[in-house]
Amino acid sequence: MHTLIHVVILLVVSLFVSHASAGAADASALFAQHCASCHGADRLGAMGPALLPDNLSRLRKKAAREVVVNGRAATQMPAFGSTLDDAQVDALVAWIYQPAATPPVWGNEQITGSRLVHADANALPAKPVFDADPMNLFIVVEAGDHHVSILDGDKLERIHRFPSRFALHGGPKFSPEGRFVYFASRDGWVTKYDIWNLTPVAEVRAGINTRNLAVSSDGKVVAVANYLPHSLVLLDSDLNLIKVMDVTDKEGKRSSRVSAVYDAAPRKSFVAALKDVPEVWEISYDPTVEDIPVGLIHDFKYKEGAFIRGYLNPRRTPLADVLDDFFFTQDYSELIGATRAGKKGQVVHLDVRKKIADLDLGGMPHLGSGITWEWQGRTVMASPNLEDGKITVIDVKDWSVVKEIKTLGPGFFMRSHENSRYAWTDSMMSPTARDTLQVIDKDSLEVVAQLTPEPGKTLAHIEFTRDGRYALASLWEDDGALIVYDAVTLKEVKRLPARRPVGKYNLHNKITRSSGTSH
């Protein structure tokens, strides 16, 4: 009897394993037949985006299923609802959310081999082909159909609109003179675009899942932060590979995703946030920077001990906890960081390379969107919160919380301008107040106005013109718009239709590191 039971159990297990294996094989075959030509046989992406769990983390399976069945508007993604039955669709969706059988590799060879050249920048005119202030332009990322618009900030009109790589992620960054803009897509593609000549110049794929990029203040180095693989990639200004930095802890035992990389212009360095290792990395792009000690040192003066070159190598600041994102003081000597899982912030001094203070922030502060201004003779920083309906205002001298300003709900972006008395914030993370912008008086630290131009539709991401006269908001919908407000009267001035304008970036404000915008 026991033998018979064992046989039955083995038979059931065998059938289950065979069925599961057949299901995986069927899904693999379906992918090869219908998807590989656009998304790559290895799922790393080609004409279409990469289809790996890391890249799909922000897309729910239900939404992915709808894309498979109905296609995606304004892209070459076709609808498979009439080609595949429900079981096949379900199997295919389940399969693309499974990790690859072999961890994907994207190193020197793959990066170098991916580089594309579209134009010779040296052969193009070194002046704009359009009649507009080149430093009062806006770069507008429209995610609805994966396009970018270039906007004249004086006339508040489009100059040009062009297709981008799929799912640009993180703010674009500019060369020091404002001629070139660099974009990073979630799939790792970095694009160099000549704004003055309205043409792409070069592209390279620096990773498989990329968070953002930074451009050095001298315009010579581009740093790319990757989730997959765990790497920080350094490129020259023409997107030729300089080096790939494998990101691990000091002992080389634990690797880490890179949450973000930022340019710390006054320090001539990049600063990187690590997702999985409690360290902050600073990578100097100053060729004259001092060497970095990496072991026991007998004499620093005479270089008796273990050193590596300081140029383009990481200088580590060990911490008690990981930091997901940063806010820098205006001189970049200190950063305020927080982890998404924690309830406190840390203040890290980059010269002494250690934590110097704790902050009781609460909730989930979005420090990367923080801004500063002068208040009662001192500099304060304000940050929205992804979890709580509040703005936290902090004195950056003694790191005390000056005030918590209640808002309608959790928000993502906050913006102001040196010439404006107001700071603007959204509540786009709120299910009930995502359609409303709130305006805060920077003197009284009180909410003085609420703007709801389209009830029920998401309104977010303010950016000011160069002179601070106008504030542009994003109606964050596929049939959305850029809504232009008079920054003094708070009255709507005009609208420009846009396809889900997720962000807009003024060249002057970004290049000069305005205190009213993120850097």
C-alpha cells in the first residue's frame, strides 16, 4: 500500500513538473515567435524595451497584460489580443516577470559595441539654428508617446519635437554652455542631442536598467548609474567608454545597485547613492586630485602605503544605513540623505567623510526634489514627502526642523525661483488631491493658494522660466498639457497640448544650479 502511495505521489509530482516545464517552454516559444524581434532574444531589448523583472518593476502585471492584448498607442507595439488566447497571454506575461536563466552581462564589450554615431558635432554650426534665447529653453519629456519637445521660454511656444528612446528616466543633463543635452532611458540608452542644431549626435547603451546620469561641470565626463548590472559607467562627452566601475562594498563581497549619481560641481566630482551598501561614493573628475588611501598607511606625506589614483576612482564614506537619495547644500560640502525604508535622515559631511547629524524627518521624504531659500536671515531647505501630506522645512545650519507645512497629500515635486516669493508643490501621490497644486509663501511658510485647473487629472512638476516670471505645470495625462501660470498673480496664461509631460527642464535654471530647482 505504501509503495502504491509513493508511486502515485511521484507520478503527480512528475506530471506537475512536466506541466510547469511545458508551460515555461511554451512561453519561451511564444516570446521567440512574437516578441524577440523587437525586444531581443535575451529580453535585453532592441527596438522595444527590455522585458526583465528589474525593468518592469513599476509596471503591474495587469497593465502589462493590457499592453500585450491591446498594444501601446503611439508605438510600434501591436495588439496580440486576436492572435493569442487568454492562457497564452497569461503565460507570456508571467514569463517576462521571471528572472533570466542566466544573469545578463553588460560590460566593456557590450557598451562599446552598442555605440551609434548620428552626426559629427564638429561639422555642425556652433550657433542655434532658431531665433530664441538658448539659455531660456525648456526640454520637455513627453512620456505619452516617447517624444521630447524644445520650448522657447520667452514666447512659450514649441521650437521642435522629436522622438526619444523608450521611457526616459531621470532628468536630462546639459553641457556647460547649454548646447548639448544628455538623456538616459530606463533601458540604459544614453543619447547626446545637439539642441542648437536640433539633431541627435550619438547614443550608447550603458546598462540594462539605468536610474539616471550626470554630466561633469567641465562637460568632459558623463556618469551613468545602473540598477542592472550593478555598475557606475563613465563615458566621455562623445559617449565613448572611459571605464565601467563594478559597485561593491570595500571588501568586494557585496554588490550594489546605484540609486542615482549627481554632479557636485564646486567639488569637481560625482557623488553616487548606493541602494544596497551603506556607503556614499565620491568620484573626482579633477586630474590633479590627491590619491586615495586604500589600506594601511605609514606616511601620507611620502606616500608610504597603499594608494590608488584619485582621478575617476571612488572615495568611500561608510555609513550606518544606506541612502536612497540626496539633497546637497548649495556649496556641496554636505548632503542630506534618507533611506526609503527608514524614518530618519542623515547629514553627511563630504570633507570629513562621516555623518555629522541625524534628522527626524518622518514619512518618506523626497530629498532629491528639495529646494532652498533665505528665511529670516538663514538658509532653509524644504522637501516634499512621498508618504505623508507635508513639507518639511529644515535650517541647514543647525539641522533643526523649522516647520512642517501640512499639504493635501503626499507629493513628489517642489519648485521655486530666486525671483519668486512662492514655492509650489504637488500632491500627486494622493488619490484625492493629485489634481491640485499648492502654493506656499516662503516668508510666512503658509499655504496661500490652491490651483485645480482640471479636477480629477494629475497636476505636477513645476518649472520656472529663466527670469522667474512664469511657472509651467504638467497636466500629467496622455491628452495632457503644459499649463503656464503667471508666477505673481497665479493666473493661468496659456496651455500647450502635450502627451503626458512628465518633466520640463529650463536650461538656465539647471546649468546655474538655481536654488529653486533640483540639481
